Amino acid sequence: MNHDQFFGGRTLLMLACWRGRLNSARALLDGGAALDAVDENGARPLLFAAWAGRDKVVALLLERGAGT
């Protein structure tokens, strides 16, 4: 099983957003993680954070240019 099969094409940033890991999301973004990456369903990190109700992560993503 490869990474894409296991994670459904999700990135570490998407997983951090879903779990509400603000510091991890910030570190991933600082390291160059892509805000516009999409999983196999077309979902982006901002959508994961919003679905999960992670307001602080949503705010961080918006500050960094997500949704533009």
C-alpha cells in the first residue's frame, strides 16, 4: 500500500487541519506545504479545518492566503 492509498491523497497539512493541530499546521506552512493541494475528493486544507470546526486553524490558513 502506498501513501496515496493509505491517506486518500491527503497531505500532512490536511491531517493537521482536521485534527486542529495549529502549531503543526503553522510549521508545515512555514516549511512550504501547499495551501492549494487537493485530496482525491477535491478537498483542500481549509475545507478540512472548517469541517472539523477548527477556528484557529481556519484563521491561520486564511491569513496565509487560503481561499483566494
